[in-house]
Amino acid sequence: MYAIKRKGFAMILAIFVVVLIAMGGTLLLSNASMGSKTTFVNYLRAEAELLAQSATDYTLMRAQAIDTTAIGNPCLNQLNITVNDAGGSPMFDIRTTLTYSFRGARAVGCTSWIAQNTGKDTTVMIDVTVSDHNLSTETIRVHKRSWQKL
């Protein structure tokens, strides 16, 4: 019987295995970095949603402080808030717009209203939009709309 000599086969197989392991490592690192980025974006989105809820509550509190029946007492039509980080850099802009539906006559200074003399409780539709200041590669924008009774 004759033996077949394969002098370079073991070296080629070793190079192939090293390349496969390197590709697997690269894929693992890529997947880990994408997971980290996704976690950061999800964190910012959750923060924006919580800010939208807080802005809705704060705007309602400010609108309830205004006596819409008093003469010369203006309505709260919009409210703009900037949220900064600990260093003072702006992180989020919050824009709040109010639209009223009045029980009686429209209050002075209300530029945005749907109905007046409805006979029902005065209500306000609060639109809140939270936008980020380029905190990540994705644009983060959250919109929340709610009807609230004054």
C-alpha cells in the first residue's frame, strides 16, 4: 500500500479554524455593541415618556390655578420646558399646547378653544411633545394627548 502525503493540509485546516474563531469573536462583539446601543435608546425613550406624563400633570396643575371665570385673567395657551442634565446641558425640549372646551363663555386670552357654553364641565385637551437634543443616532420624540377636567 502506498501512503498519501499531505504536508500542508494540517496548516490549511489550522488557518481555517483560526479564521472561523475570529469571525465568531467579531460577530459577538458587534452583537454586544448593538445591544448596548439599543438599551441606551430604550432608556432615553422611557425617560421621554415619563417626562411627557410629568409635563401633562404639571401643565394641568398650572391650568387649574387660572380662574377662567375672572375678567382679565388670561388662559394658559402653551408651556415650553427645557430639561437639562446635571451639567446644565439641554437634554429634552417639552412643548405643551392647551385647547379648551368651556362650560360658559370663553375666557379672556384663550387663543385655542373648541367650544364654549357647552353646559358641561370646562375641559382642556393637553398635547405634549417631548424631543431630544441629539442624544443618540436615533431621533427620540414622544407625543401624548389627553383630555382633562378643570
